[in-house]
Amino acid sequence: MNIYELISIGLYMLVMILIGFYSLRKSTSNSEEFLIGGRKLGPAVTALSAGASDMSGWLLMGLPGAMYAMGISSAWLAIGLTTGAFLNYLLVAPRLRAYTEVAKNAITLPVFFENRFHDKSQLLKLTSSVFILVFFTLYTSAGMVSGGRLFESAFGMDYYTGLFWTSSVVILYTFLGGFLAVSLTDFVQGTIMVMALLLVPAIMIYELNGAGEAFEIIANKNPKYLDLFRGTTTISILSLLAWGLGYFGQPHILVRFMAIDRVDQIPTARKIGMTWMIFTVAGAMFVGLIGIAYLSEFDVATMQKFDASRAEAETIFIYMSRFLFHPFIGGFLLSAILAAVMSTISSQLLVTSSSMTEDIYKNFFNRKASPKSMLLMSRISVLVVAVISILLSLYPKESILSLVGNAWAGFGAAFGPLILLSLLWKRTTAKAGFWGMIVGGAVVLLWVYVPHSYKEVYEIIPGFIASFATIVVISSFGKPVSPEIEAEFNEVDRIIKQ
């Protein structure tokens, strides 16, 4: 690694740690503040925190690489995700913020499910907690693996050294400052990501004498790069668009909506969040697409290497950051990839530890725990989840990584329909929610692991439909909801309409 790059990356990590210490002093007096920031986040921090925790290294490596390899036909996934994020802000965010407070101030999704349905059996809370604990621990581990491999491939460092630095910094600021530290670091990381993804393609276009010249070069190399339907089918397009359904069930994104200060701030957060997402996704796509023209003009040898390997093509952002800028600025741009990885790790780490603390420890081991003991347990849970994730990261196996690759669909199908219907349909029942969650998760797993002829269909589609239908059918034929549940639902309506 160049010394200037090392300085840039070091400064970035130092800022993350300082934010952790700032958050420790600012507000971590109880578990509610540690796990959900005391519901005091402003709209800008909420928006960028939700965005940064959502977009992992895929945004700066996977998407540019796909655009370089396939052209604009790779945009369907980005369109699906952007649409899903917008609908999440529109349909879920305001009602979830209001309902979690009305439902006895629930600060985790499992507790919300239990309180929303007055579920005395605790099946909803226990089942959703197990989902979160198992899959997010694996998810967190995969993020740590990504951090280690980033240092290995981008900086030429040992995998275990990269794993150590990435994990240590994330664990430290999460342990110290909890949700506030995670959200503030996400805000900074989100800012770094959008700056990097606007700056790199802008300089590329400038050096190619404008966008018109760049697109002419791309068309001359292969007109199919500019064909939105290149290599697609109706099913493949629908499957890519269906990624947007996953947003309704992602706990690490939904918790941001629960933490915003007031419901009336959500429209502002939506505008900021969607603007950020459009700029970052468009910037990432332009890095890959304009990269075709840039390498054709200035570096044919690298172009041939990228053309021969999709894995190599995914490093185009790293290559352009180093090729176009001084190493100190390049190091800052490369920290955007690290920011994307670390923001996702910290969010998943905190959500997993919150489930362990609020949903498992408090419910089954210490119902009368004091605020101080809950805060201590929250920090211990962060360490426990982190240690398990690191141990899984030491010898990464493809089976674990492939399982995590389906986690987006799993959470989207298991939690998404339940979230939507619990917020929008007062007749939804606890029994229906439980079975909808089970059916959604089971269908995703069966679709992935049982041999069949429809593998082209993304597993979230059958999983989401099956879960949604299960909840609607069982709720429709079940007993009417209690007057207390109906009153709480109406109270949420009143808050939203204010």
C-alpha cells in the first residue's frame, strides 16, 4: 500500500473511532439510547444512515463491475432497489415510527410484533429473534470477510490483517457509542460514498471530452452495451426488479425509521435518502459504463484484463481511483469501499445484539433488569456477536457466504409481508403473522436448495407471495382483532394524519 493511501485510510478509521468516543459521552445512559438512539435522530442522519447501512461493497464493486461487463442492462437491479427504497419510505417508515411508540415503545422488531398483536404466546417474538440472531450473525461475518478481502485485493495486505483492522474499528465504535455511533459513522460513510461516486465518473467524463464522446466510444466498441434489454428475459427483469421487495423486511434498515425524532420529519428524510441513493447508484453505474470508454482510450492492457474476468472488472472503481488521483486522494476514495462494508457490518452487529438483549435476555432471563444492567448486557452482546462473527470469518467457507447471499430474500419474504400488513391492515392477526413468517422463510430456503426448473426466478418472489397470501388467508378466516388492538391501530392513523 502506498504511504499516502495508508495515511488516508488511517485518518478515516481514526474519525470513526472518535465518533464512537463522542457518542459514548453524548447519550448512552440506558439500553434504549444504546440500541435505538433514544429516538432522537434527525432526518439527514436517518436518511444517510439507512442508505449507508443498506449499500455494502456491492455498490462500489459489484455494480460497477456488472455495468462494465454487461452495459446498461445491469441497471434493472438498481431500478428495483431504488423503487423498493422509495416505497419503504412511503409505506413503512411513517407508520412504523408511530406504531412502535404506540405499541408500548417497542425498540426492536420482535418486540414490536409481540406488542402490535398482543401476542401472549411469545411465538412471534421468539421466532423473529431466532431469524435475526442466526442470519445476521452470518451476515456480519460475511461483512468482515469482505473487509479482510478488500485489504487483501486492493492494498496487497494479508487477509487476517485486513480482517483485524476492519473488525476492530467497527467493534470499538459500536461497543462505545451504540446506535448513535453507528448512525453518525453511517452519515459520514454515506457522505464519503456519494462524494467518491460523483467525483470519479465526473473526472473520467472530463478527460474523455464529455459524455457524448464517451458514449460514442462505448457504442463503437459494442452497441449492445447501450441496450437496456441485452441478455435479459421477462423473468430475469422481474427477478431483478423484485430485489426491491426485500426492503420491507430488512431489520437494520427498518430500525432507522423507528429511531427518527418525529413522524413529520420522515418526508424530509425520504427526500434526502432518495437523492443520496439516486446519486450513488447512478455514480456507481457510470463508473462501470464510462470505464469502458476510458480504458478503450487510455489503457488497452487493463481493458483486456477486465474483459477476460468479471472478478477483475469489479475492481474498476479501485483502478480508476488510483489512476486518476494522487495517492492521498485515491486513498480517501478507496475508503468509500471500506465505508460501505463497515457501515453494513456495524448496523447488522447492533441489530443482532439488540435482539439478544431485548428479545432473549430481558424476556427469558431477567424481566426486571435495571437500565444499567440492560446497557451492560447490550455492550456484552455486541462483543459476543462480534467474536462469533470473527471466528466464522477466520476460515470463510463458500457455504456460509452463499447462505448469506440469500439473506436479503429470506428477510424480505419472512418479515416484509408481515411488516406491511401489520402496519396497513388492522385485521392482521398474530397467528397469521407467525405462519406467514415461517412460510416466507421456508419457501425461500426450499427454492434455493431443492432442485427444480425455475431457478431463474429470484427466490424472494415466491417467498414474498406465499407469505403475503398466508397472512391474508389466515387473518380473513380467524377471529376479529380485539378492541384494544383496533384502538391502537386507529391511534396510529390519527398520528399519521396530523
